[in-house]
Amino acid sequence: MTIDPAGIITDVNREAEALSGCTRDELIGAAFKNYFTDPETARRASNWRCAMKR
């Protein structure tokens, strides 16, 4: 997932769709905070990103 400086989602992958429960079309153009402010969702996203770096 990429976001612009204003916090608007500009691109997503399948994992971002799975984490949010929303489609690509629903996410792109939306505010990041509207979908990823729940601590558990943020934790899962962070853990996934860390796992991908290994």
C-alpha cells in the first residue's frame, strides 16, 4: 500500500485488500485512517510487513 503526504491511499495490493476487507477500488482515494486505525489491524499489517523483509 502506498499513501500520499495527505494520508490518501494511492495504491494497494491484494494483502491490503485482505487486511482491510475492502476492494482496491474502495481503498484507492480513501483516507488511510478510515481503514487502518484499529490497533489490531495495524498490528497485523505491521507484522506482515516485517515478515516480508526477512
